[in-house]
Amino acid sequence: MEEMTFRKIATFQYSSEALIFKGKLESEGIKVFMRDNNTVDANPMYSNAIGGIKLFVKSKDFVKANDVL
């Protein structure tokens, strides 16, 4: 079984910002995982405390994702 590793591609303060870039990456065929978006959506004041909303892509897609962004 192939081991999947992920790399952080970007960090955003609000989920609305992250969703724009998530949509762009997905339109290019890149699977995107968001982290901490539910926490920030529940209380936006936590965003700075937890380091914002992070977008992750599979390591094999990292270079392509960087080119898209």
C-alpha cells in the first residue's frame, strides 16, 4: 500500500479566502484538504491563535499546486 503524505500549500485567516483557492486547485484536478476551518468558522477570533486555516495537498501534487497558485 502506498503511503500518503501531505504538505501545507497555504494558510488563510478566514475560510472564505481558503475556499476560493481550494476551488481553483480542485478545478485543476488537485485534491485539497482544509484543516482548522471548522474551528475558525465557529469562532473567527481563534484564527490567529491557531495559525489560521491551512490547505494541504498530497506531496506528489505540491509542485503543480504551487504553479496553480
